Amino acid sequence: MFQYAILANPGHNRIYFDTAVKIACSELMAILESMQLVVSEVLEKDVGLPAALVFESEQELNAQQLTRISASSIYYAIFQIVEGGLLKPLQPTPFNTFPESMSQILRYTGKTNEQFTRLMVNLGLSAANTSGENKCLMDPMCGKGTTLYEGLIQGLDVVGVEINAKWVQETQTFIVKYMKNGRFKHKVVKEKRTGSGGKKIADGFAIQAAHSKEAFANEQSQTMKLYAADTRIINQIIKKNSCDIMVSDLPYGVQHGSKNSKDTKMARSPLALLEEALPAWKQVLKSKGAIVLSYNEFTLKWKELAALFTEMGFEVKDKQPYVGYIHRVDQSINRNIFIAVKP
Ligand SMILES: C[S@@+](CC[C@H](N)C(=O)[O-])C[C@H]1O[C@@H](n2cnc3c(N)ncnc32)[C@H](O)[C@@H]1O
């Protein structure tokens, strides 16, 4: 048996650090299982580090596995626990293409915490079993793009849809400036989507960028596309069967209301909006692609989501390590995660 300890990032959201470690154990388990590793339970354990996640593996971790583990949301450093409990530091090859600052710089009301977003992206990557090399992540209600930046950092192509056109514009300004300041080679194109009769249905932009000149020259650049549109019509904007994972922090009904057609006021629960959006979401997701949603348990229940997704023909991930993510964010938000896969 090989024993490993992951030092938890001390900078991780202090408001819910204790639960962050607990849910990170499940996230790590999902990552390990998706790499077909035979491992023991992942536990928080005292091995002489301030806070550590510990697990045993039948096989010694290889370079690729170490890199994947280092992308977990709580990761700060990894050690192999050797004879006598000594901690041997390991040095994974960096997992990221673009710098992690990309998702950290912007601060605004309604932003989803970037480490929590990374956890959702990792759950999506672990739950999905799509074919093809280059993976595409979509956030169908992307706000100012935290999920998209986390996807870019992990080397994915990303596409987002956001109803607030002003936010889409601000996101474009930010990402172009980021690429310029970081001297990353990039190319921006305007995107316009038209529906039947040539009527415009969405404005947007696409940026093609690479972390190095060589990658850009070798056609290893990544793409970010973003559209200002209603999430219920994404099937008219985005190619069918093109996304491997969908990750989104649903409108909470506290900071954001969901704007659905039946109720023009701000609705507290995003369920009605989801019912209307899900047929379109399903079309753009690939077979074996995964959807990961975070939501407020005070306004929406896991069981309601499970019933809706089952009715829509999805396979609900209802077992560990894909359940049990509920945690308190503040007085009005008890956050949870729901995961389902398209057959
Ligand atoms: C919780 S926020 C997402 C925040 C995002 N993860 C971030 O960090 O910036 C939910 C987003 O859903 C958007 N939204 C609500 N209804 C929508 C709809 N019908 N279509 C597209 N986006 C919608 C809201 O404008 C809001 O930006």
C-alpha cells in the first residue's frame, strides 16, 4: 500500500473551511475513482500537517495521476507518507495552462467562490465519460465567468451563456485585457447568432488563446465563447452534442432571481426555469456528458432536481462520492451540489 497526504490550502474560503475539507474528501474520491485507482477512503487525518486529506492506494501514483490530483480544489501540496510517518514531498507537473489568477482577480457581488467552482468542474470531469481528446465545458448561466476561467485554467475549451448583456460585455473586456497583460497570444472575433428568418437571437464573442506562442502555432490554443442570451434557447446558439460537461451555479433567488417566462418577477426557486431550460441543455450536451449544478437548499431540494432530471431521461448520480455536498454559506444560503449524466 502507498500512503499519501494532501496539505489543504490554508487560503481556502475561511467562512466554511471545515466543511470545505469535508467536501474536498468526496471530490478527491471522485477524482481518484475516475482514474480507476483502487484506494481506501479519503479522510481528514492528523499526520503532523495543519490540515491534511489522507488516502492509501494499491498502486503508486504516476505522474499523470499526481497532476490530476493537484488540480483538486483543496490542494496545496502532496506528500507520500513513508516509513516511520515521514512526509516525502512530491512535485506534480503543473495541471494548469493559464495562471490561476485568471479566476481570482475579479471581485463582485454574486461571484461564485473560485475554489468551490473548481470543485464542481472536477466533479464534472470525473462524472463524465465522453469520447474525444479536447474537452468542452459549458456554463449555461455563467455570470461574469468564474466557471469559464476555471475551465480555461484546466486546459478546456469553454462556452458560456448569460442573460445579462452588460456582464457579457464586461467579461469580454476583462479576458482581452488579461490576455494582453499576460502577453498570451490571442485572437478575438465577434459572434452573432441568428434564428429563423435571419432574426438576431444572441450577440457574443469568441476568443482563441494559448498559454505559449508554441501552443498557438501548433494549433493547441483554447477557445472561449460567450453569448448574451436566455439559457432556454442555447440549443439555437450552441452546436448540438458538443459539450462534455456543464457546470453552473444556479441563480440563488437571493442575489439573483431567475427570469422565466411564466413569472416575470424575480422567482425564488430556479426550478421553473430549469424545467424550461433542460430540454435545450440536453441537446447541447454530449452522450455520457455530465451536468453539475450548485443551488440553495432553502429554495430548491435535491429530490426535486432528481425527479426533474430523471423525468428528462438523465441518470442521477445519487451515490457517494457524488452526493453529500451540502454546506452553509451564510444565513440565507445552504448550498448543495447536484450531478447527473446524459445517457
Ligand atoms: C449565481 S449567478 C452565477 C455566477 C457565476 N458563477 C459567477 O461567478 O460569476 C447566476 C446567473 O444566472 C443568470 N441568469 C438568470 N436567469 C437566466 C436565464 N434565463 N438565462 C441565462 N442566464 C440567467 C443571472 O443573470 C446570474 O448571472
